[in-house]
Amino acid sequence: MGLKQKLHTLKEKYKGKKMAPAFNALHTFLYLPNEITHGGTHVKAADDLKRTMNIVIMALVPCLIFGIFNAGYQHYAAIDAAKGILTEPSLFGNFFTWDNFTLGAWQVLPLVAVSYGVGLAVEFLFAVIKGHEVEEGYLVTGMLVPLIVPVDIPLWMLAVAVVFGVVIGKEVFGGTGMNILNPALTIRAFLFFAYPTWMSGDKVWVHGAVERAGTADAISGETILGSYAQGQEVVYSLWDMFWGFVPGSVGETSKLLIIVGALILILTKIGSWRIIFSTLIGALVMGLIFNGVVSAGWIDESSKFFGLMDVPFWQHLIIGSILFGAVYMATDPVTASQTNKGKWIYGFLIGFISILIRVFNPAYPEGVFLAILLMNVFAPTIDHYVVQGNVKRRMKRLKVKTA
Amino acid sequence: MSKDIRIKRGLNLRLKGAAEKVTANAPRSRTFNIRPVDFHLTTPKMVVKEGAKLKAGDEVFYSKDQQDIRFLSPVSGTLTEVKRGAKRVITDVIIEAESEDSYRDFGVLETSKMTPETVKARLLEGGCWPFIKQRPYDVIANPEVMPSAIYISGFNTAPLAADYDFVLQGQEAALQAALDGLAMLTTGRVHVSVPKNDASPFKNLNGIELHSISGPHPAGNVGTLIGKVGPVNKGEVVWTIGAQDLVIIGNLFLSGHYKADRTIALAGSSVKAPKYYKTKLGAEVSTFVYDSGLNEENVRVISGDVLSGRSVSPKGHLGHYNTVVSIIPEGNDYEFFGWNKPIFNKISATRNMTFSWMQPKKEFELNTNTNGEHRAFVLTGMYEKVFPLDIFPMQILKACMVKDLDAMEQLGMYEVAPEDFALTEFVCVSKQPHQKIIREGLDIMYKEIG
């Protein structure tokens, strides 16, 4: 074992030095470390944080691959649409094509590279400065970020946002496991509030739409939510929405693949099924309430909220990115509620508030990321009250005994 | 009267190398020891000097804070060495044994003549008080405080643990004597847990409250019994005593001698012929380890079970409270892509490409590798699945880490001992040292609240 021995010698040589965390991060990527238990349990379970994070990434990969093809497909479909040709999506006819892939990959892979490159550089820097090991949290964040941004976002913008998200969203709190806000969503929120003209509107969601705007070749980059919010006719069928042949952020369009990812997370016991289900329930309840408002006749078609309120409640789950948020974002164990009861409340409120924001904010109808960030802030409060229940039970027991 | 308790949350670790139900006599050990580290928070004060001749049952040291609590020599021999560590703290007391034991006679204490005072006095002078531990704090019980109940676990569900039904066979008389005596020292009852549908020797004893517990480990932990029967409230004290320690206590009453005999299970995948050995507390582990033979060189010898035992050197001695010696391979080697390849040969509570959940019958051969590096707490909801007490494990651990005494108290710190957190430590993806965190938390509370 030449390589193993050589790396071991190197590790011993750099032990205690400044660069040791950086070296160890790469070393442990190749080899499970030779660390043994001291005191406490003498044996440990097989899985570590690296393995856990790796599963989440694998659950995201289908979305990424689909996103690559979809980026290409939407571009060509929009060009055709501008010429007056309506494209019927077919999986092997015009979706999984080499053209779509090359165009999509050319757009999406740089996003992945920038996200990982910049983010991990910041992580390594902090690990070396603070002298702790490089934690694996960013491996997932780095994968999530390219999936939740518009395909045409300039790379410099993404880089700035990633630095902000990792430093302010995570490292200032002490790194992975200590953060209050989901770092990926912090990055998304930063982009949204720092570059609002870029991140909203109807141009950024399809590759090429921005640079062609105002020219003779102009194409539409409107998302379904945008159409609803403006009260326009939605041109996509429900099946298109479910399969994901629609414009949107890179990786969040295919509901089918998100469900596959959710199953992976639930079956491996990494993602909390409680959060996923309660989020969906919360969204459905809010959708039902709005449907009720419409059918009760309290608002009519002249209202600017009518378009989204009138959407049948269950369709809220397949438009926009609420499913993606519920499965991959809300379940982030660090920023979610940490008690089982708290998870139900936390998830329900996310779903509930997502649809609320979606309906009442026509300027930017995707509310799920704001809802999750909001609930991230309240998660410790929810936990506090759940834990207080346990504390109160204990106090009561004491009173009964002493009385 | 028997009450049924069923626990659902837990995890059975099926390890290779369980002891065969055959008892052998371990060769007589050349040296014996008493290790103060076994008696947490006890500061020893020596009564005899190096070179002193001792009978089995002669006092070696007493506790500086509770001078009535005495620690006796398990054998007759010569005290050869008092090992000291930093700040001259006594770390080990070595006694070179004679070939035959002669016992110091305390006199027989008949059940009919037992009163709370005589029982207590006999336990203290007869060296059996250290077997009695108290909660809160999981330390040797304070003789001045009357406990509200006494809890004894009549079985052990820890991996590779000794089968108490087997080792306690024929000891009913001693057990009954010990229980009769102890029952006088509490205002409440003596609660004993036994496994369901099992011929436990405890089932035929009088004066105790039996609880049959079924379910995965930690069903056999005394902490689980306490948690289900009567969690410790603030200001309360309960006692816990190991089932095998009762035999020593009972024999003290019946024969008047401090007989530190112990039948231990020698187990683990590294042991060639795992079986039971009759030996004495403080004996060299090598006496039975080499009798049974080892499969490999690079091993860890653990006095106790693999979850909460203490690792000892191959020349080390059996701990004061232990009923099993486990030997498993050391895992100080790298594993290529060990963090992402599918794993079939290790136990896991999740299904992250780990397949122990598909092999419910397989016996695993675990080593001491941590299977990953130490990280901050990230995953949630994992601990609750293996933790049967009505306590939030992660929250109480965090309270201990930040030394928040109020939160620790509110979250149930009086109810727990480090061993209750052995399983959460095992499944912890972040490889946090839960038992150490809880131990340090208890120590702070002991110091600040007392």
C-alpha cells in the first residue's frame, strides 16, 4: 500500500501545523481516517457526516442532470415559440438530445464549479484560520445553490453571493451545525435582495432571454408563477409541470425527480419525513383556504390576487419550487426544528406561509425560500416550547411527589 | 407482583464472539489491584503502606470525603506498589497475592438480627458500600442519605454481556440475604427488572418488586428501569446495585467474609474460545485472556462491555464493577473510500448505503475505528430512536456542553447516568463523546449543587 503509507507519513508530518485541516480534508476524502475511539463507546456506528452528506448529494444529482437538459430544452423551445412554433415536449424526441445537453451543461456546470470552488475555498480558509477540521456541510449547500438560481445568472454575482452566504450565513456563527439560517437560502436571499432586477421578472429563467430582450429575436422567459401572478393564461399542461418541462430555477422544475429524491432521503432516514409531509399539508391547507375565499365570492377577477388564489389547491404543489424547498431545504437538520413534535409545527408553517407569500406577493411570487428562512429563525422558539412541555411534566411530577 | 414494561426505542448490537455457557476457573492471578478511577469522584486515603501484609478483607484505603466508606483488599497478599499520577493522585494500588486466601472475619449477620444500623455498619466495614451507587450523579452512595428506592437490573442487554441467569445460578441464598439487608435501608421498595419469559433466579426471591422488561438494549440498563418506574426528581436519591455485586454483599452477611469473587464473561470477536471464567475483582485480565487465546495481535482489551467499558492494557486488571471482559480488534487503519462505499460489515442505525438493517441475524465483527471524524451536532432525531427515557437527549447534551446548570436540571439531569447515553453515542454521526459530556455535566452539578 504505497499511497496509503505515503499519505500517512505526510499526515504525521503536518500534524498540528496550520495547513493540517486543509490536508486532512483531502486525505479523508480518499481514506476513512485511522482514528480510534478513546473512552466512551469502543465501537461506533458505520456512518459519519461525510457519508450522510454524500447521500443527500446523490439525491440531488437527478435534479441536476434534468436541469441541464431542461436549460437547453427551454432555450430552444422559447426560440421556436418566438417564431410561432409550439413545441410538444417528448422525453427522447426533443428533450434528451445532445444539443440540449451541450447548451445546458455549458450554462449549468460553471454554476456548479463556481459554487463549489468559491464556497469550499471560504470553508478551507476558515478551517485553517480557526484550526478545526473542514466540515462537510458545504458539500450539500454547494450542490443546492446551482439548482436554485436562474440559469443565466452571471458567475460573478453567484460568487459574491456564495461568499456572503457562507461567511455571514454560517461561519460567523461558528461553522456547520451552528448556523441559524440555511446557507443555501441565505445565498438565494442575498441574490434576490441585492440584484432584484436580475432575480425577478420574466427574463432570467430561460437561457438567452435577457440578451435577446428588446431585439427582434426576443424570447419569453416567463415562469408559471409569473404567468399566474399577472393573470395570464398558463401555457403549460399539468403533466409538463409534473415532469418538469417548464422554465424555472435550474434544478427545481421536475417534481417527479424531487419525489425520487425525497424517497431516497426518507428511506435512508436522513431527511425528516415529518417535515416533508407537514410542509405539504401546510401548503394544501393554505391553498384550500384561498380556494374557499374565491368560491365564497369575497374577491373577484379584478383583484390582482385572483390569479394565484384561484389555482386549485393541490396544484400549488407542482408549480413553483415548494416541493423542492420542502424536500431539500426545509429538512436541513441544523436550521430546522430539532424535536419531533417541533418538526411537525415547523413544516406546517413553512407550507402555510409559502402559499401565503406566493399569493400576496405578485412581484415575486415564489415564497418558499422566504418562508423557510422565516421559520429557520423561529425553529429554536418552536423547540423551546416543545422542550418546555417536557420540563413542565418533570416539574409536575416533583410537585405530586412533594405534595 | 410482576409488572410488564415494554420499550420500543433502542438498538441491539449483535456482535460476534458471545461467551459460550461454560464456566472455567481462571488461573490464580499473581497481582490484584484496586483502581480509584473505578470509584468516580472518590479521593483515596491510604491506611497501609507499601510492603504491608494484608488478609482478604483488610482495609487498603478509605474515601477522604466519606471516611466510613472503606475499600478492602480482595485477596491476601502484600501491598507492593501505590502508583501515583499527576499531583500525586493515586492511580493504582497493586497487591501481590499469596497462593491461598485467608479472610478477615466480620462475623455472620443473620437475617433475623438485621436492623438498618447493623446492615449499614456491616456494609461499610465489610467493604461492600462501594457497590452501592446513587442517582443523581452516578457515584458511590452517600451513607447518610436514605434512598427513596433501590433499583437492580437482573439482566444485561449490552452487546456481549454476561448472561446473569447463568452466572447467578445457585446464588439464590446470597441474593436473598443481600436483598433482605438492603430492603432495610430504603424508605421505598427494592425494584428488580427481569427479562420477560425467562427463568431468572430473581423470580423466586421475596421482598422485592419484580418488573419484567422486554425490548432492545438498553432494556437491561438500570437507568431504563428507573426511567419507567420512577424517574428521580430533584432532591430524591435512589440507589442502584449490580446484580453480581449482590452476591458479594450476600456472602458478606452469610459467611462474614469479603469474598470478591466474580464470574465474568470473556467475549468478543478477537477471543478464540469465548466463555465464562471464575475469578476475583481486580485480577489480571491476562490470566483468563491467555487461557482462552486470541485470534489476532492488534486488539483492545475492555474491562466491561464495548459501549461503556474501560480499555485496559493486556497486563491490566479487571474493574471493580465489571462482569464482562470484551476483546475486539483495534481499528487503527485507513480504509480506502471508506466514507462512501456501500458497507455490509458494520452496524448502522441508518440506511446510508449501510446494509446492517437487511441482515437482522448477522453477528458483526466491529473494530474500534471511529468510522469518521468528530464533528458538530448536525443530524437530529437519530438519538431519540435509541433512547427510551422521557428526556430530550440532544438538548441535555448541549446543556451540559455549555454548562447551563438550570437547563441541565430542568431537562432531567438527576435521572441519568453516562451509560444511558452509550447508545446515542454509538449511533452519533458527528462522533460526539456523549458519555464523557454527561459525566462532566454530572460532575459540575455535583460540585455546584451537591
